Amino acid sequence: MTNVVQVIVDAGALGSLYALVALAIGLVFGVMRLINFAQADYATIGAYSLVVPTASITPPLMFGALPTALMVGCVIGTVILLALLTERVAFRPLRNSNPATLLISSFAVSYFLQNLVVLVHSGRPKSVGIGGSLTNAVELWGIRIPGVQLLTMGVAATLLVVLVLFLKKTPLGIQMRAAAENFQMARLLGVPANRVIAVAFAISGFLAGTVSLLLVIQTGTLDIKMGLMPVVYAFFATVIGGMGSLPGAALGGFIVGVVSVLLQTYLPTDLRPFRDAGVFALVILILLFRPQGLIVTSAARERV
């Protein structure tokens, strides 16, 4: 019974992480029809913002003397500013271009940001220490669960609720939902396009900063590729849930996380290295039998 509960907790924590990244991708896609692959680098740079750039001191200098709230604010603020900057410089001038051009621009931004990290911090992984107490297990009903997993699930649940309330109860959130349904019609009705898109990028930056903090606490390591696989899995999650659907993105994130953990746990030892292939096979099956995803928005239904 203990092992089953532990698997459920592991699946929930990983699914929560993927759901946060999938929400960031789905939010920008819903407004701009852009798959922003630079999302991975937002999370990476957010994590590296904790470290003073120096190649001569080991271990690297961190802002460990700062209160936790200031460290969290430093990471999230850095990523939000980065997301807004890339939107203004790389995506806004190409807004009226075709989707392929925007996609190429996102790859270019990603490549630039990766090399910027290498230039400033070098390409070697760094060990960092933050939130060490969260790696300790918490005992609940006789079951020992790592605190970082509880934190991940709690943060994901809180942000999901806050995002839903924002989109449904605030004027700006309603404008974003309208833009996601029909961007051109929303503009004709007076929705400010620049503000809506900038807020979408700011929220995606906030989510990326949160994910980067959770990754650093979990792994204790900084690496220039640390945000890549979560974004790849989150992209699969948005495909499974339905492109442009935020509930679908969150649902897809949990599905991908659960499937990944179940395959890692119950596959024979010799087949566990092929866990990712099982997740990819799930995406292929979804595309074959339900290409529009599990949850279809009205805008996507019209395009189909």
C-alpha cells in the first residue's frame, strides 16, 4: 500500500510540474498561435539568476544571504522581464507573419539565450543549495513523502486556481479569453492587443520562474539544458489536452506525468530506459484517434 501511495504522489508531483509548463505554453499559443520553445530557456535563466556569474569560485556564489522571499522574487522577476523583452524584440515585429516565421523566431530566441548562458556562466553544470530542508521527507499517515513533492503539488494547485480566477473574474483575464477565442474579432471590439499579449508572456514568465525554482530545489543542479525536457513533455501535454485549451493543457500535463511515472515504476528493468518512447507512443495514439485533443475550444473547432 505504501508503494502505491508513493507512486501516486510521484505521479502527482511530476504531473503538477508538467501542468505548470503546459499552461505557460498554452496561454501564449491561445493568444498568438505561437509555440514558444524559448520557454525552456526562460526556466533555465531563471535558475541561473540565483548564481553570481564567476568562473573562479567553487562552489558558485549564490544569493543565499538574502531572505527566501527576495530570492524567489529575484528569479520570478528576472524571468518575467526576460519574457516581456523577448516578446517586444523578437515576436511583436513578426506578429503579422505566418506561424512558421514565428516558430523560427522562437527557435532563434532559444538558441541565443542558451549561448548567452554559456557565455556568462560556462557550459559546466553547477551544484547549488537552496531549499535543502524541503528535500527531507514529511510523514503523513505513516507514509514518508519528500517535502518538495508536496510543495510542487501545492504550488501547482494554487496557481491553477489563481489563474482560473484571473481569467474568469478580471477584465484583463476576460479580454485574454476573448483574444484566445477570436483574436481579430477581439481587436475589433477594442481589446488592446499589445497589452493582452504582453500579459500572456508575463504570466508565462511567472510560471517559468516558478518551475525553475522547483527544478533547482528538486535537483540541486544548474544545467543549460535543465528546462528542455519539461518543455518537451509540456508540449506533448498541450497536444494531448488540446492546443489552445488551458484546461486541456493542465489535464495533459497530469496525464503525461502519471504515464511517465507509471512506466518508470512498472516496466521491467530492461525496458525502463525506453520510458520516453512509451510517452511518445501515447502522443501518437492521441493524434491518430483524436487529433484535436481531449478538450477542444470553440476556436479550434471552427478551424477544424
